[in-house]
Amino acid sequence: MKDLKEKNFEKELPSGYKQVLYINAKNAKFGIIFNVISIAVLALVMVAAIFFLHYDGRLSLDLLEIESPQLMVASLAFFALMIGYIVLHEMVHGIAYKALTGEKLTFGISWSCAFCGVPNIFVYRRTAMIAVISPFALFTLLFIPVLVLLYCFSPLYYLLVAFVFGLHLGGCSGDLYVLYLLTRRFKDKKTLMRDTGPEQYFYVPAENE
């Protein structure tokens, strides 16, 4: 009898399943499209952030007149936050997969994305959806109150964190695309996905073809 975790995945592709879709973030076309989307989302977030400061009368040339020590601290904080976010984003994917399957994870980075996967198993639709959406849900909920707080007290750090928030939203475009596929195209709970990190393979029972 399977334990609770083993009900979330299959170690081998069950008989009667067919691969119906394959996506690869390392593919040049896919990578370029989603990186352009990410940049567009980042730009929209920054336009919105600047607009709110301007509308509130808090956007001024004073932001450009920053003393060197303050600028250095802000720059270090920005890069630490950006790198920390990327690492934590993939760790959250990993924590979700580990909690739901207990299986071996893989982490890496390519020209188009950082990634986390469970390459040796086939996860069911519900498990895949939870693992895919976890970083988007968690960090969006964390960033919003921080942005509100910084908006009130520090326009400079508000803009820096808004930039990382834009990176977060844009960087989740691939995750959200996979979630869209699982919620709109593959509605059968028996759908399986093999996630190597940069690659996702989708399988459905042959009778659903």
C-alpha cells in the first residue's frame, strides 16, 4: 500500500499513458519569449511604483542626491536581496516537492532561468500545481506588505524592493505558464508531469487523447 507521499507521484510511467506536451526553458525560442515577458512585467511594475511616488508628491530629485555611503549600502542590500530571492525561490519549489514526494531534488541555473526539479519521478497534477505556484504565492504575499511599509518611510528602498518585486513577478512567468497548462489544458487529476527543472513533460491516460 502506498503511503501519503507515494500517492502524489509514480516512480515509473504507468501503462496506458502518453506524452502529450514537452516544454524546455533552455530552448532558445522559449527562453527568449519568457525573458522578454519578464522584462516587460518588470518595466510595468517600475512604472507603477514610480507613478505612485509621483502621484503622492514624493518623487523628487532628492532621490538622485544620495551620499556615497548610503548609495553603497543600498546597492549591497539590492544585490543581496536579488540573489537571495533567486535562491529562496528555487528552495521553495524544492521544499514543496520534498514535502509532497520525499524524492531527490535537482537544482541548477542556465542562460534562461534558475531551476529546481524532481527528475526521477512523475508527479500527479495536484502535486505539480502546488510545487509550481508555491514561490509565486509566498513571495507575493511577503513583498506587498514590505513595499507598503517602505513606501511610507523610504522612497529609495521602496524603489529597490519594487525592482526585485518586478523581477519576482516576471520571473514567475514560466511557473504561471505551467500552472495555466495544468489548470486549463490538463484538467484530469490523473495527469502526470515529469519535472527535470528546465524541462517539463506532460502525460495523460491514452483514453483522454
